[in-house]
Amino acid sequence: MIRFSLYKLVMLLFFIIAFYYIARWQIVLHNGNESHLQRFLHTCNVSEAYRNELEQLFHRVHDILDRHGVTHILCYGTLWGQIRMAKMLPWRKKAEFCVFNEELMAREEASFLRSFYSNNLKIYYIHSEGLYRIFAENPDVGPYVELIVFQRDDAQSMYKRVGWKRRMLPPHCDWTPSLDCFPIHLLEASLPRRKLGRYFYSVPMGGIELQKYHYTHNWWKDVRVLNC
């Protein structure tokens, strides 16, 4: 008859529990790495046809804004594409223009919106974010363009984002980074035009200067999406 001391029983339980948790940890690590790889497997798998469709949609929006005399500049990821590659970044499914509230308010909104509808484009305004979203197909499956609206703040000599989500926050640029403020002098002179894909568009003064305000923590880095 085998006899177990209390000490041996405690040690046996300890090793069983330790083995169980080590095995569970290995499973979690394996599944986590697998899902991580799957998540980034197709980040650059935007087809050439999709990129061409986005480029054409972007230019159609540009033409409409030009006809209305609305100032619009490359910004955010689209400006990065122009700076880094002179074309749309290959992993992005949308493109952006920054536009300005004072000019939009001076125009008749219904006429402005009809210009898009008459060109077989759909447009709607997202009040919380302060931007227009424009697309030819469903934005869940096809490319889309965003018009991100900024408002001039002469007291701070800055432009800042609009949208009710931001109006509930302190209005000072130094206190509220989500306002995405940038100095008005970046738009005060005649704006240069730079090539993006097959077309030329207006960009802010100073080249990369705008990105220093919108990407304060990494504007100097060439940040790429994984698997690109």
C-alpha cells in the first residue's frame, strides 16, 4: 500500500496546477499570434481596380469643389500619400480633403449637395465628427471621400475641427488635441499644387508642416501598416 504524506500531496497538486496554467498560457499565446497574423494578412490587399476607383472618385469630388470655389487641400492620410509616394497609400480605402466652414456657410447648402447628387454621388454630413462623407457605392464595400471641416479661430490664430463632439470640450487648442488645430498661416498665401496619382491638388504651405500638428507623436517617422 502506497502512503502519501501531506507534503507530497501538496507538491503533487502544485505541479498539476502549474502544468495546467503553463499549457493554457501556450494556447493563449498561440491563438493570439495566429489572430494577430490574420488581422494584418490583407492590410495591403487593396486591388489596383479599387485604387483606381478611389482616385477617380477623389478627382470627381475635386472638380465639384472647384466649380463651387471651395478651398480644399490634401490632409491626413491623403497628404501622407502625396508626401511619401505621390499617390494614394496602398492600404487606405478612403481619401480626405480638408475644407473650411466659413466658405461652406457662404454657399447655399441645397445647391452644394445637388452638385454631388447630379454627378451620381451620394453625400451625407456626420454632425458628431464635422465631416461630409461622399461615395458612389456603399461605403462599406467601396471607396469613399471625406470632406473634413475646419473653422477659423482668429483669437488663437488657428484652424480647428468642428462637430458637436468637440464643441463639448474646452475650445483651446493646447487643452484639446482632438481639435486637430493648425496655424492659419499655412493657408494664407497662394497654395502650391502637388501631384497625387495622375492629378494635381492644392496642399498647405510648408509641405510636411501640417502633419506636425495632426501627427504630433510620430510625424517624423515613416509609419507603415503591418504587412505592407
